[in-house]
Amino acid sequence: MGTARVGVRWTYLGVGLALGVLLLALAVAGVDASALIRSLTGANPWWVAVGLLTVAGTVAAKTLRWRVLFYPSHEGLRLSTLVSALLIGQTVNLLLPARLGELARAYLVAQKEKRPSLSVLGTIVVEKTFDGLALLLLLGMLLLLMPVPPWLRLSGVVAALMTGALLAMVLLLTGARRWVIRASERLGQIVPVLGSLRLGERVSSLGDGLRSLRAWGVQARLLIWTAAIWVLAGLTNYFVLLALHIEVPLMLASVLVLTMVHLGLVVPTSPARIGVFHYLCLLALSLLGVEESVALAFGLVLHGVVVLPVMVVGLVCLWKENLSLYRLAADVDGGRWKSR
């Protein structure tokens, strides 16, 4: 079983690398190298610095929203633990295949804060549900404002199905939790394999991570923090557009890049999103008539602002926690994240 998981991981990585190389080749194929260099060297460093500040603000907003999801036991949580786990999880997603970052986050918080892993994972399910709804809202706005390519519509359908599944899970575990637990227990009695996994207990523990949604005022705070996260992410794009002096409707371009990059990265992708990220930025700005060299320069700068700092700080957090990226991934992939 372990060998099979390793094989799947390497296959996923191979597909991602091949896709990244292919898209990077496509991105640079029609680019004027001298125009690309002029765009990069002409970038305003002050706007780039402001973009870095909004990335830091996005991380802070994500951390504070995550803390709210632990209500009513959120007061005892150390923000340093949440920040470190969040950045390490994002780094795992960036550098390793199979998107184990969310499980790594649950594992790290469970280990350091002595909380059940499945309960922590439940908070991440809520977080992803809110983000999925926000992404679909942005896509809906784009559909009203401009024509979008068919692949983006298809990605939106996939995202809607995934978000719908998460939303259904959240609603069931908050509104009909006892029924879901009893049904899980009965299923465990009918299917011995599920019974050995203590399915009812696991569903109950997962539901504990959704307790915050039943508290008055928590939903409003989650909506506010989710809005802040996506506004800050859009502002990062906005400031990088300003830095490169790209003359397009800035708000529309910011939302378009934000939506296309997030929807486009659901496919297997290369380490650090190299190639895929840049090509998606080029595609987005090309829809608004931006010349390819300038659009690629934007992708390079935005990647340096959004991806690289998070990855570097995440690796530093791993070092401070005395962890190895691959050892953490092996622990998570081997099921140790749900041992508590």
C-alpha cells in the first residue's frame, strides 16, 4: 500500500512537471526577450513592496480566520502555531505532489496544541468551503462583465461541484450531526472494514471542528475575514499591475487573474507552480489585450511576490520546528495525522 502511494505521488509529480515545462515553453514561445527585460527592469519597486505587504496581510487574515474556526476554545490557541502550520502547509502544497498541505496543517496543530486531528481538519473543511464560495462569486462577476474561455467555465463547474460537496458536508455535520453519526455507526456495523475504522467516532470528531458555526456571530466574522482575504489577494495583483505600468482596467484585471490562477491550479502542477502560474497570468492578461512579453513579466513578478516569499518562510518554519519536508509528508501520508 505504501509503495502504491509512493507510485501515485511520483506519477502526480511527473505529470505536474511535464505540464509546467510545457506551459512555460508555451508562455515564452511568442515573447520578445528584449521587451520582457524592459518590462522587468522598468518595474516600480515601491509598488512591488506594497504587494509584498498585502501578501503578509493575506497570511495574517487567513490565520485570524482560522483561529475563529476553533471557537469556543480558540482563546488558548497560540497564533504562532497557526501561522507556522499555515505556512508549512502551503509550502508542502507548493513543493510536493498530492496536495498534502491541508493534512499537514491538521497534523501540526494537533501535535502542538494537543487537539484531535480530525477536529482540526474540520476547521479546514469550513475554511475551504468559504473560499470556494468566494471564488465562485468572483467567477460569477466575471461572467457578467466579460466573455471567458470555455476551459474557465468548465473549471468553474468543477469548483462548484467540489464546493457543493463541502457545503453539503458542513450543513449535514452542523444541522443533522446526530443523524449523520448514527448513520455512520450503522454503516460501520454493516461494513466490517468501516467498523474497524471507528467511522462513527471519526465523523463525530470531524464534526467537532464545525462547532464554531453554531455560535452566534461566528458566521459573520468568517464572512468578514473571508472577504478581507480575497480583497487583499486581489490588491496584490492590483499593485503588481501598477508596478509594471500595465494599462488595463485594473480592478477587472486583478479579479480576472485571481480567478483564473485559483481555478487553473486545481490540476496537477509543477513544484512552486513554475510554468503553470506564469501561463495562467499570461492567459488572463491576454484576454484584456496585454502584449505577451508584458503579461509574462507580470506573471514572473507576481510569482516572486506571492509564491516565493511564502515558500521561503514556510521552509524557515520547518527548520525552526526541526522538521523535514519529506518526513512530514511521510508522516501525513502514512496516516499519522489522524492518530490523535
